[in-house]
Amino acid sequence: KLSPSKLFHSDVGRAIFMEENFSISPNLDDVNFLVSELNRRPFAKRTLKKDVRVETSFGNEVVKRQKFRLPAEPPRRAAILFSPLRIPNDPKNPTVMKYKNGDKKLKVNDAVKFMRYELELEGREDESS
């Protein structure tokens, strides 16, 4: 286990490292969730109401609405660091050529396709360099 404060800026509270040969391939929902958590606005104190089942002294169950007070949360920022994707060598594919020609805005759908290519879950020809 590594301490993020020794590798990153002092603002970094947590870090996760995944081997490139990690056995589980991320799906689109995983990627969308992680990207959505990269930048969050601050939250003020708030109250959450939830129905909780409580057993009475007579052995009956009663549904009681309970309040939970949640503390304020600061804004959050994060960054993803990853090795360069291996883009398929397919000159006939316009999506592949768009990124080979230097487009830096990688769509989530395309990222998942390229990850599947890296894990050999989709057909591949020659590797790009």
C-alpha cells in the first residue's frame, strides 16, 4: 500500500492503481461513473429522510421515517492518469483515423472500444505504434 501524499500533491487524499492486465474489463457504466466523480460541486449540510423498519417491544414491525443529517462537503477535483491507449491500425475506420490524426477529445464510447481492443476482446490487426 502506497501513501498518496508521498507520490502526489498534499491535496490528494486517495489514489488507486490498477495493473494494465487487470482481470475485469470496465464497462460503459463504470467509465461514466468514474468520469462523473472527477469534478463535483460543494454540498451544503442536508437532511436525508428514509423509512426504517423498527421492531417494537411487542414483536411487531413498524415503519418509521427517520432523518439523517449529512455534513457539508467541499468541492472535489480529481485526475485520471493512464498509459496511452493502443489504437487499432485500421486506416478505413474514420473513428480510428480521427484519433490517429491528433484529436485529443476521446469520447467514452470510443475509449471503451479501445480498451476492449487492448484486452483482445475485439478483433485486431497490426498494433499501432
